[in-house]
Amino acid sequence: MHHPTSLLAIAIFSFFVGAVLFLSFYLGSKAKSAKGYYAAHGQVGWFVNGIAFAGDYLSAASFLGICGMIAFYGYDGFLYSIGYLAGWVVALFVIAEPIKRLGKFTFADALDAQFHSRGIKITAAISTLVVSIFYLIPQMVGAGALIQPLLGLRHEWGVIIVGVAVIIIVVTAGMVSTTWVQFIKGSLLVFFCTILVIMILSRGLHTSPPSKPQVVIKVDGKNQINGQPIDEKNNLTPVGHVLELPGGKTETGPLGPVEYLRTLQNSKIETYKKEVKGDVTTYTPVAQKGADLLTPGGYFKDIKAGTWKGKLNFLSLMLALFCGTAALPHILIRYYTVKDAASARKSTVVGIAAIGFFYVLTLFLGLGAMTSGNLDPTDSNMSAPLLAKSFNPILFAIISAIAFTTVLGTVSGLIMAASGAVAHDIMGSFMKMEMDDHAKVRAGKIASVVVGIIAIGLGMAFKAFNVTFLVGWAFNIAASANLPALVMLLFWRGTTRQGITASITVGLLSSLAWIMLSGDAYLNLYGKPAADAPMPFNQPGIVTIPLGFLVLIVVSVMTHSTGRRRGHDVVAVAAR
């Protein structure tokens, strides 16, 4: 679907990105030491850090992906919101204070606090890199999706712009600028999404005529409608209408939140069915009951079908979302930016409040986009910005620019985690390279550039995926590789260094192998039928997370005499 370029959107976008880059250069002088570069000197206030948690966590998947999922499939998209939020329960009650006491710069620091093991360092560093890269992919895909309607550029240019901007942010000031970028964009995202939801409820619902089927034919790699290239004059018609309201009404007027959901439940809504046959793609309008859209089974169809594979796939995804938050490296390193464990706990509570409120908003944003009559049937990731466009072009420009800074904030946090793994864990601890503060910072900046370039390439390769779906993969890998080692280190005295190393290795490799051999990977990555995939379902967490715990326990028992902790128990250290 073609989106005409808006000069206003370009101006607002340029202002936001320019302000972020100015902040990075300004704060660059405050992060010369390794502690300043990687952990913002450990002096970030707990409230600022809590909002920065929200800014870090509310990524392109949370804003673009979930809203798109809800707009296209209904309630099932909101299940991602529930899973993402539930994961913070583990972070608050299990991880927050111990991780602050045990670590210095990185996730590997905490795992290796009592062992001083090169094996733990290298496996934890590799896990951090893999999880960060898998989480980077959807952020870059989201950036490319935003750039097309915002600036009228190709997807690839959006990926390049965000990659270059984030590399500049991280290289100039490290965690100091990253924290403030995340704080600002987290605050703006929650504020303007609240405004957008208020506008949705004030507009209420109104009926519109149904859309007509639309046929897109790909000729020489380019989409055409009726033999003509897609441009401003010849374009796909936006979809997403209310066909019938209860009581035969044509409009409702302003509605309250509960009344909005109740009215939608008793209405008939237009969605669409996509069919692909060779180079011909057909988008056919489908009338659905609102009650069906507000119950599970729209996206996770196997829930209603009752197949054991479908149910296991759904449970596996929910388990990964619940367990993955507390194992994401870019979330864990944020605990090192505050001064003490009490501040870590307080900042987690603030983060949960901001994140929880935002995820409630996503339900109304998604449903508002579903009924706005302005959905792009070719791109679910654009649902929220196009919803804003249905109200006002200025709001569209602001929401798109904030979404873009959302990508900047999350990507900068991920690259910080990856660069710390390379410079601090691999080069400093594993390879035993002698580096002063200046050398550590320089190594981290070089690693940031390399990881940024890799992220740009992957953002181009995965552009056909929904960003929320891709984040599900990252959560599966993080929960499988990192969480068993972290939890058992804190709560089981029998944990050994060999057990931790084996658990990370097995969890990482098994989850990666499962994902790469899943039906979704076969279909969207390799271009092969999903039925040919050897794995019975797509989400590996329900198998690979317990496997990580099992491997750690078995290996720790077998190596108890040689791999015990040095000094006193880690739990005792964490309890100080």
C-alpha cells in the first residue's frame, strides 16, 4: 500500500531524531570511564530508571506489533500484552535485587560472581549476543515499516537510518544517553497513546459500507493493481470497518472504555482474508461477529481446533513470554545503572506500573485501528500510525516519530548489552586482555558498530515478519538459555560452574535449532511448505526451558566435588 510523503511528518520526525542525537552528544562528555559507559556510573535515579525500563521494554513489538496483531486478529494479539506484563512478576520478585548485588556491568558478571569461570563468561556472553541480535531483528523491521509512510522511502532505508542513528547514540555516550533516550521516549509513548485512546473513545463507532475484494499482481518483482503500478492514484483501498452496530444504529457517539468493548462485542466487523496463488494475492473482506474477535482463536486458530500441537504451541509461547523478561540481557543490565538494590526494586515497580498501563492502552489502540477504516491489509505493523492518521495528519506524524524513537531506545539498549558482552566478557574476562578504562570503552564502541551493522542486514532480511512474532522467538531463546542458570544460581546451593555452562549451552542451541526447523521458519525464511518442517510446533519454550533446568541439575550433581562455588553461598551474598 502506498503512503504519500508528508512534509509535516518529515519535519516532526527530523525534530525528534535531531533532539535524540543532540542529547547523546551532550551527554557524551559524562561517560568517559568504563562504569560510566556501561552502567551510567550507577547513579541513575530509581524513578528515571523505572520509566527507562518502560522505554526499553516497550519496543516496536509492543507498540507496532501488538496493535497490529489486535487490529488484524482481535483478542489473540492482546495475549501478547498479558504475557509481556506477567514476565515482570518474575523480574520483581526473583531477579531485581539479587542481580544488582551480584553484578557490575553485564549478565555474565552475576552468573560468574562466585566462580570466576571462563566457561561461564564465554557461554553467557554468546547467549547475550544471540538474544540481543534476535531481539534487534524486529526492532529494525519495525523501523523499516515506519519509514515507508513517514518519509516515503523504501524499507531498507528505514533500517539503515535507525541503524546509523543508534550507532551514533551508543558510541557517543553509552548507557548515559541510552537511559535518557529511553526515559524520554517511554514518557512520550505512554502520554500520546493515552491521548489517542481518549480520541478513539470520543469518536465512538460508526458503520461504513463493506470493502470490495482487491487483487494484487506481482510483475517483475513489483506489485500492480489492474496492470498499473501502485502509486498515489492507483492504490489499495484501506480496510477495517464496522458493518453493523447493535440496535441498527449507524453511529454511537462517545463511549466509555467498558461500553466501547460491550458495543464492539455486539457488532459486526469487517476483517479480511489473504490468499496467495503464485504471483497473485487477493484480499477478500470477511464479516465477523465482534464477540468472535474478542475471544481467543483469531490468530491462534489451533486453540479452537483443539489439536494438541496447537495447544502446546500456545502454552509454549505464553511460558516463554512469562519467563523471558527476567532473562533479557538488555533488561538485566539496567539494574546496574542504579545505586543499590532498594533502588532496583523501586525502579522495577515504576516500570511495571508504566508498562501495565500501556498494555491496557494497546487493546483499545488495536480495536480502534480495526474499526478505523484505515488499515493497510499488506502491513499489520502500520496499524497504530495509520489509526492516528485517521484522526489528524499531525497526530500521525507525532505517533510515527515517537514509534521511531521507541525503536531507537530499544535498539540502543540491545546494542549496549551486546557490546558489553564482547568488550567486558569476551575480551576482558575470557581472553584476559589487559585493558584500562579507555581501552574498555573503545572496545565497546567498536563492538557497537559491528553489532549495529549486523542488525541492519538482518532487518532487511526479515522484513516480511510481524515484529511481535519475531520477539516471541527472542523470548524463547532468552528463557531457555539464561533463566535456568540465573534462577538456580540464586536458589540452589548445589549449582556448579559446569552446570551453568552446560545449561546455557544446551538451552541456547536447542531453542535455536527448534526455531530454525519450525514451520514458520520453513515457510517465511526458506520458502518451503510449513508441513515439511520436522518440529511439531513453532514455539520451543515448553520443551527447551525445562531442558535447561534439567541439564543444570544433572551436570551440577555430577560435578559437585569439582565445580562448587568459591567462598560463601551466592544467596548469602545476594541477601546482604
